[in-house]
Amino acid sequence: MNPFVYNSPVRGKDFFNREAPVTKILKETVRGKSQGSIWITGERQIGKTSLLKHIQSLNDTFEDKVKPYGTDKSLDVAFIFGNVQGCENEDEFYNTLWQGLKDYFDFKLRKTNNGYQNFINAMTEVYIKRKHYIVFLIDEFDAFIETMSYKDAQVATNFLAKLSSLLQEVDEIDEGTKTFSCVFTANHDIKELLNQNHIDNRGSGLIVEALNLKWFTKSQVRGLADLYMRDDDFKFTNKEIDLCYKSTQGYPYFTQKMLSLMYDARKIITDDKQFRNTVKNEFGEMFKDTIEDWGGDKMPIRTLKKLMEMVKKMDLGRSFTAVVMKSLEIYLRTKLMP
């Protein structure tokens, strides 16, 4: 069975090369002197959701207590995951957080028609009565902001300012200190998100620590292959790992996909030249189709530029590279049009 997975969050023993981001997130949100929030930027399918899901899994083992800055309280920690990509307004956003709290704590609070009030009721329950500090793991946050700003950029600006204020202190709980932190994931960095959606930089006011997820190095590609093939007698050669890295430049999703293609091909093709040509052709077609499926000009400018740099270094043949580069350049020009 092909051991390489590339279309769903990675869990358990297959979680790879994200130890440093996990350490940074925990230090920023719960283990530091003050409880901050983090904005994680990374290309699509780079592992943002897997990272959040891994942190959520720490609920089973996390024993650290939190003392919110400025208080003597000692609170337990709960990591609450919520995907807000499908949310269209503030009510739906706060109801998503409410549902995450309800699923974890199994409280019996009645849901009202006011999403924000539901959130406040739940936070009062878990912070005051159950003595927990919450770290919300909010996936696809930029997609939600884009949806909101498309309807009304001022509404999005006001929402971000309100959320920033809540991250410092929730007046309705009246404890005079922080009650929760957030870890946001996004394809855009904050500046790009605000600029592209005409959101007032001065009014949004969201204060977070920035964290960019990195692509794999060649040695990490080797480590990833060894990890996934730990129970397999078959191993990739150094030349095959070189081929994978040169083709993908370490982009995690494409690395997984390339390793998967190589694994299947090597099982049936023994000739090195035929193997190399087959894998390169299949990967090239997959890469082109994937970029189109991901939305072309709808991708962040930063991502488009990084993909263009990636294609320049890929070993896919001159004619194929020219076709893909032309598509990416068209997407980018469309994105930059006034």
C-alpha cells in the first residue's frame, strides 16, 4: 500500500517537521509571560490545518497551567479548533467558536439567536466556572475575512477591531484580563489581506505574532520519505530523493505527491530513464492541473510569486515550464490590475 498521504490533515506518528512552530505557538499563547496570538501564513496544502489539529490533540496530554497576565489565577488550558472558511458574517463566526467550546466541554447552555452572546455565555462558563484559558485554533481565517469584506469592507474592519479588543479583555466577563488567545491560519499575510480587501489598516487593529511555515529542505525530504516508509523494505535512492526535491523545491504538498508518484512507479518500472521520464511527466501534469484547481488569479500574490520561483527551478522540461510560467504570469497580472 502506498504510504504517502497528501489530501488530509496529517496526524499522530506521521506528523513531521513542525516541532519548531509548535514550540513557538505554545510559548506565545500559553507558556510565555503574557498570552499572545499568532497569525500563521503558508501556501495552500503546506500543512496549516495539520498543525492546528496536532495542537488540538495536545488536549489529551497538556498539563501546563496558565496565569493570565496581571492576575494570580491558575487555569487549565483547552485548545479549541474551528474552521471558519464557510462563515459569512460575525454571527456565524462566533457561533463556530461557541460550537467548538460546546463540543469540548459538553455544557448545557441554550443557544440563542445572537452569535456573539452565545460566545460570551460560553466563555463565561469555561473561564469563570470551569477555570479554563482557551486557545482558539481558527483555520482559514483569511477566507472568512475575504467573504465579509466582499460584502462590506467597513464591516470587516469593525469586526477585526472588535476581535482585537476581545483578545485583550472581554468586558462582559469583567475580569480585567485576557480570557483567550487565537492561532489564525491564512494563505495571506495580514498586510496583503488588508490591502487586497480594502480594509482600513488603522481601524483593523489585530495584534498578532507572525509565523511563516517553511518548505522542506532536501534532508527533510529524505527524512519525510524515511518516516513514511518506516515499515517498508523498499527505500528511495539518493538520486530519487534529488529528483523529488528538484521537482518540488520542498513544497510539502507537492513533495508528498511526488513521493507518492515515485513509489507507485518504482514498483513497476525498473529502468531508471523510463522511471524518471514517467514520474516527471505525471508530476508536471498534476502540478499544472493543481494550480488551475487552486484558483489561479484568486491565489495570494505572495503565493503566485513563490510558485513562479519554484517553476524556474523545477526539472520538468523547457516547453512544459514555459506553459506553466505563462499561466502564472497571467494570473499575477490579473491580480495586480487596478
